[in-house]
Amino acid sequence: MPLTHTVGSITVTALLDGAGLFFQPRAEAFPNATAEQWREADRRDPDTVTPDGRWWLPFRAFALRAGDGPVTLVDAGIGPADALAASWAPVPGRLPAELAAAGIDPADVRTVVLTHLHTDHIGWAGPLFPNADHLVQRAELAALELFHPELPARLLGPLRAAGQLRVVDGDTDLTPRVRVLATPGHTPGHQSVLVDDGADRLLVTGDLLVHTLQLIDPTLAYAHEEDAPTAATSRTNLLDTLAPVTLATPHLGTPFTPHPSPAPPAARPR
């Protein structure tokens, strides 16, 4: 069964679409990481490093549901064998089977939040979810030249034609307890999703956070961020503002990671 985490009345289900080796050496993905930071990251998250030191990358989506109500899906995985991610990701993914194992009918998904338009986050978007609006930030659509050239024809055009593309600008409430947050930097219109019941909080990060290194040092740049300084600002501000918070992450070894409040500074001797 897929792993779950509960925030108030909302169950968040981690759906593993696939896992495989990253396409380049991980030191190239984080060229500024120190040996000490790598050691600490591997200690905290051993499932994302292979015995020969390569990056083992899970690909997840997350389903949000209160009781047996409508489902909000955050991201849509790597997709089937002919998906746009097929040139580098371990397709075919298994999201339909994961949904079935979680007792979720794709017809009950009413909202798909695409955190951004990289191919490993949009693979099953569209026909699998015929009753769902697909949410994208306007800033993301304005930067289509950064993404896969087939994206307009393969995904966005059909969504528009079916009336299933919903364009939002910045932070947007989906329900009283679920809110989309603009977190630009990884891509211009990257967005994350906050579940908040007042006593507990969970943030579905998308690629705001791609590796445990960025929990050790949130300012650490990832080579595939479009705007690394803006990404670092988004990441640092949100982690500081929301802590303590549970992080629901597509690519860390475990899908739900507690992020505690920062320790208070030590008292200085007088």
C-alpha cells in the first residue's frame, strides 16, 4: 500500500510512479556541495545513493483527499512508455496501479496541480483524469521555450480544448485547508502546495527541494534550476516560515520528511 500522512481531515498519499538512476553524476547536479555535506546527506537519506555513489531518484505524485471526497493530485509523474520523459526517466511509470492500490479512481481526481512543466512531473496528465482541472501558473506558460518542444501539442493544447487547463497567478486557495504557493526559481512558474489545518502543516514541495543536500543548506544551487538565486530564496523563505512542517517530496528517499523549527541560538556567556 502507498504511504500516507494525515493532516486534520486530509489524507495525503504518496504515489511512487517509478525510480531510477539520475542521468548525470550527482556531483555535476550539485557542483558546490562539499564532501561533508554529501556525507551528511547520505547519512540522512541513504536510499538515494547507490553503492557506487550515483543518485537514485524516486518519482512521486501526491494525492490529497478528505474522506471519500474529490481528490487533488499534485504532479503527474513520469508517465507511460511513450511519455515526454522517456528519453531519460524510467518509463513506463506505475501511477495508475498506485492509485488503484490507494483506492483512488482517476475519475474522482478533480484537480491536478502541476508544480511545473518538466517532463517527469506531467507524464500522466490529461486523459487519465477526465474530470480534473489542471492548474499551471501563468508565469510557467509564459516560459514555454524552456520546456519540451512537444509540450503545447501533446499536453497543453488538448487540455485547453477540453476546458481542463486552469491558469493561476501566484498564491491561490484551492480549499479552506489547501493552498497553492508560488515558489519560483526551479522554473519561472514553479508552485508548491500547502496543507494546513491550523495545528499541523504539510508542504508538497515539487522541485523546490530535490535532494536532502538542500535541507542541509537551502541556499545550495541545483544545476537544473532556471534561476538558482530565486530558487534559493523561495526555498529558504518557505522552510523558515513554515517550520515545523512535514515535507512531501517527489525525489527524496522517503516521501514524508519532518522539518523542525530551527534551534534557538545558544545563549552567549556574559
